[in-house]
Amino acid sequence: MSEVPPRAVDPSARMQIYFQGILDSACFLYASANAYKALTGKRVPRESWNQAITRVPDAAAFLGGPGATELHHEAAQALIAALLVELSDPGEVFAVDQLAATADIAELCAEVSTDTVVLFAYGGPTEFQHPAAHIVCGVATSVGPPATLHLACSTAFWGRYLKTGGYDERHHPDLGRWSNDAISVDDGVTIAPNFRWRITLSSPHG
């Protein structure tokens, strides 16, 4: 597996994380887009996003219904892979691997590296929110104590801004990534057993 080259960071950029609308249930789609951005450092072009949306089997389930959490995990994994194919530039190859159903936050933290992120569903308290069911991308970690998984979350913008009038993102210079929420090992969230994946970026010859 080849190393991912360092990416240039624009420190003046206020928003690096993609966020969904208040009324839709598209966190699965945005978590996939945020995974792509975290791993490549690239923005998702509108044309690529539009093409990725054509791979969604039931738009109503993602935009106006219960979202992706009712998908069978194998179908969800296949959809993540298909979305990443549509978002990718030539030469970018992604592997999507399901993680153990018992993996906790500490174990998810251990999966994050320079060429990997984690995508998972959870419910419970984070640093800024308390969703009943939500899908996010874990992009960075900190040792703590307590150990913490930093998230690229598609609802953190309006969840924080509408409640407090403020919003900002953390930059993680060791990985060149940005986060806007976090879960520590002490937060007591519930992670969906079959909705947790490691996404790896490698070269075609990695």
C-alpha cells in the first residue's frame, strides 16, 4: 500500500466539511463525500456528486425517510464503494472493509491513519450533539485522556449554529484533515453493530 502524499491546507477556509439540509436524511451520502474529501484533500465537483446520486437505489429513503440505517450492511457497503467510484479521479482506488460488530470507539480510533478513515452509524451524545441515529466519518484521533475520535459530521453545522449561533472546524495538521464534532471513549454512544467500515485510499498498484 502506497503512502498518501501530504496535502496543501488553506488555513483561511472556514468550512471544509460537507453538510446536509435540515429536512433530509442524507447523512450516509454526506459521510461518504466527507470520507472522500478527508482522504484526498479534494473538493467534490458538482458533476461527480450528481453522478454519485444516480447510484442511490431509493432516493426517498435517503432524503425523506429513515435514511440508510435500514439498509442491509452488505448493500450499504456496496453503495459506499459505488459512491466513491463516482467521486474519484483517475488513479484513485478505495477499499471498503467492514469492521467487527463489537468495535468500540477506541478500536475505531485505532483504524484511522494517513490513508484510512472510518464510516459508521451511532446514536448518543457527542461533543456538540445527541442524535438518535446518525452516520458520520471519523477522520482523526487524539490520545486524551480520554481518547477521542474526531468527526466530519454533516449535521454539526446547523446543529451547532442554530443552537448557539457559532460554528468552527478543527484542523488536524498531522493528517491534513478537518473535523467539526467528536466522540470520546467516555461518551457512551451506541454504535450500530453492522454499520461500521474502514475506508482506505491506495494507488492502483498498492
